[in-house]
Amino acid sequence: MKLLHIADLHLGRFLDGRPRWDEQEAVLDEIVAIARREEVDLVLAAGDVFDTFIPPARAEELFYDFAARLLDCGCVFIAIAGNHDQPQRMAAAAPLAQRQGLYLLGLPGEEPVTVTCRDGRKAVVAALPYVSEARAQELFSADLSDEEGTSLAYRDCLAQKLRALSAAFSEDTANIVLAHLFVNGGFSSDSERPLSAQVGGSFGVDAAVFPEDCDYIALGHLHRPQSISAACPCRYAGSPLAYSFSEADQQKSVTLVEISWQEGEKEVSWQVLPLNSGRPLSRWHCASYTEALDRASDPAQREMWVQLTVELARPMSGEELDALYAAHPYLIAVNPIYPDIRREQQQAEESASLTVLERFAAFARDNEGVEPDEELLAAFTSLLQDREGDDEL
């Protein structure tokens, strides 16, 4: 049995106001090709399918076309809501979609999703869409009013729900947890949107909330692909595209999980399959405007999103700035820095913190080329005292 774990599609997301429809279409094509090539039984999308509560029609069209193509490959597809998704809106098509093998879950259900795969084996999926603190109170009648115990109560709510959803787990089934939340120990990026002051949008939870008898834990929310220490393989698939420059160094990927039964024993293995669609994000630092313009004009460096920092002796004119943006179609931001001005400011700040005698010594060294000895410093001090005496008169 093969499972494909994806997450954080964020369909409809822009990069600093610039659309990325072509990249999102391309990466969805790539995921469908992987599902077809690997003969995947079950695709798990761990939340943040869309980027906003009310996604543009084009984003919804992309998603439903993507889902239809996965179903055509013989996959069952389960998608849960993340903190960017409006749960009721996402689940609105569920009664119709489920007949085709597409499960859309906006809120935590009362039962796990049980599906039959190509080999006749069943997969039991304990699906936990994103649950905020407020929603935990509403859905689970939890008392989260005590500030000191709120984090613990939130964790207990999730653990209790997951225990209930995993009651159907057995040795004869593939036992999966599919959740959108922040697990302590995960590494975040700038592009994840928290819903409260806590990292991850709600309270972070530890891996102890997950049932001990699960075979794989498919997580969404963090955009960096990464594993979390738990009793079984536990991973954030990560976003399929880099959605902020803090992700510029990340190789985006999906996770392919294989569960098999050998002589009655269950074996679980997984591998990371890289994704190559989408333009890379790159930070450039150029020592001059000329260097920046030359680099922006280089056809070999055209197909990437660029955040440019350039050192300048003076502010750029409007024409110079326009020339940079005209030279590179995916230039996102130009951040000028002025080393000479910064150096002068630093010197002024350093000078202001010196005593008069220290400033005289620095002047002698920097302007006269003289290293002041004790005799010269004593003479200057005497003149300074005489001047101060004249001022008093």
C-alpha cells in the first residue's frame, strides 16, 4: 500500500503581490505525475489547501481539477482544513465528492475515514483538521479560560480526540494520523501565519498526543519538510513551493509512504521525493548599482524570484530603479544600503562616546599621523584646563 503525503498547497497565494498561478499549476501537475508513476493508493493533504478563507475561483478550480486527476489515477484523496482554510466552505462539497473517493474534512469528525486500497487492505485515517483554542472550547466543551492550564487543556483535547478517532486501528489496517497543527520541535518559516501569539497559530503540542499504535503521522502547517521524533514515522511534508525568502534554501518535496505485511508483520518505510517545479527564491547582494543591473540583465539568472540588496553611494533615481525592474521580470524588492553614510554615522556615534582627551588622541592619529605621547597629552590637558578657567572668568 502506497500513501502520498502532501501539505500546505496555499493555492491562490501571491509573493509580495505577484501571482504564482503558473508555478502552482506546474507543481500540481508534478504531484499528479508522481501519484500515477508510483501507483499511489491514498493521497493525504494535511491542510492549508487554500491561502485564504474565501479563495479566488481560480484557486478552487485548480484544486478540484487536481483532485479529479488524482481520482483518475485510481487514488483515494483525503484533504483536511488548515488554519488558512474556512472549514465549512471546504467541506461544502463533501457529500458529492465522497462518492468519487474525495474526502473533504473541515472540522474534526466523530469517525475515522476508512478506505480500501488496491491490494484490498484497509487504511484507517484519524483525521484532525486545524483546531484553534476557541474551536477546541466549542467542539470539545473544554474549559480553556484558566490561563495557566490552557496549553495543557488544549493538548488534552487533541489527545482525547485522536484516541477516539484511532479506536478502529488494528494490526490488519494501515493506521494513519492526518493533522494540521504545530508539534514542539518543528522548525518554522516566515510564511506560516499564526492565529495567536503562540508559535504555530495555536499552542504547540508534543508528540505524546498521537496514538502509540499508528503507523505514520502526516502533518501540515510548517513549510519546511522535516521529521519529528515520535513513536512512528512522523513528518511535515512541507509546502510544495517556497512561499517566503526564508525558504530559499529548502528543497521542496512530497513524502511517499509504503506499508506492507510480510509474514504477518507490518513494515513501514518512507522516502522523500523532490519537487522541481516553481521558480527558486534567491537573495542577491551587489556591491554597486552597475553590478546589480548586470546581474538582473543576465538571461541565465532570469527564472527566479529575487530579493536584491545593493550598496550605493547615493540614492537611486527613479529611472535607475525602473531600469532594474525592467531588466528582471521576477525582481520582488530592492533594498538599498549606504555603507559610506553608515560608516560616518558609526564614527559619529563612536566619537560621541569618547572623552575629550580620547577624541584629541584620535584626531592626532587620523589627521596628523602622530601617535600622541604622554607629554603631548599632558600639554593638551593643561591647555584644556586653562580654557575652562578662562570660561569661568
